Amino acid sequence: MTNTESRSRASRREIRVEIASAADLPTQFGAFRCYVFRNDRDDSENVAMVRGDVFGASDVVTRLHSECLTGDVLGSLRCDCRAQLERALTDVGARPNGIVLYLRQEGRGIGLTNKIRAYRLQEQGLDTVDANLALGFRDDERDYGVAAAMLKTLGVRSIALMTNNPDKMRQLEAAGITLTRRVPHEIASSRYNARYLETKARRAGHLLELVGAEPPSAA
């Protein structure tokens, strides 16, 4: 069984979620309704930033963003996560409706401690895939079953998924989410993250044109 097949099979397991709290949240990107979800798989609190009325709506532009403390909060240049999150919120915030899910899957699902360990291995020459494998993980441990359950609870009929990751699309469809189309979500690379993005495209199958690519830095 391939890694993708294993993750898709995991996504088909029935997961129960509930809305733990909700409130309006005005942001620099626009006005949203913020929903905090709990689930019966783990203790994580996942967030849905919802723009407008999405219940019963079709072709709702949706972004699934996995947590990245180093990028989202600390402004790391080793990845494109913060830029992806801000672009998604800006795009959805300008629409009549849309959804950004913030998923607590730090470091492609391996956690913050192991993510920083992987960074250290990358400094020694490994790429992001081989660094995860060297730590005993798959190249990507993320699972989108919780995200699918959140979307079902929000009542969307179908989504236009903002992604470059075919595995994310496969997992959602396997979990019963109807995808109408893919919305490309590429960020121009820099000398700090060019190798990271090139590895995503070459080894993880992400649909990237590597816009603005510069020669990878040693880091």
C-alpha cells in the first residue's frame, strides 16, 4: 500500500466533530465567522474561518491550511506557509462566501519538535522528504478526515479547493467531499525556500511551476 493509499483509507474512517464555539471575527483580511471544532480522534482544536453563508452552497472556494508555527507566527522564510495563509484569507475575505480551515497538523503531521529536528537534518544536506523518513515518519503524515467532517458539518454541497497538492484532493474525495475544481495556490519562491518547493514538486507530486525560483540556498 502506498502512502497516499494509506492516508486515503484513513480519511474514509468516520470521524465525528462538533462546533465547540463560534463568534464573528473581523480581521485585516475581511469579516469572518470563526468556528472552533472538536473531534473524537484527538484533542486538537481546529478552526474554520467562514466568509458569508456557506450552508447548502456549491463551488465554495475553500483552503485547507495546516498549522506552521515557524512560518505562520514567527515569519520563517524556509517555507511558503505564511504567504499561503495570508493569500487564502485575502482571497476568501474578498468573496461573498468561502472557507479557510486551519488544521492543527504542525510539520506535516509530525509535530513541532520533530519538525525542528527535520530542519537540522536539512541543514546537513537532506531534503524535506528524506529528513522526515530519517526520523521514522512518512514524507507527509497529514490526514484530512477531520477537515472533511468539518466541511460536512458546515453544510457545503461542493467546494473549489485552493491547493497545489493532489493528495489533499484525493483524501477529501475519498471522505465524501465533492470537489468542483482546483484553484492553484502557488507562491513565488525565494533563495531560502526554493529547494523546499522544488522537493514538493519533484518528490511529493505538488502541482507547482516554481514561479520566481532562485538557486536554492545552502540552508
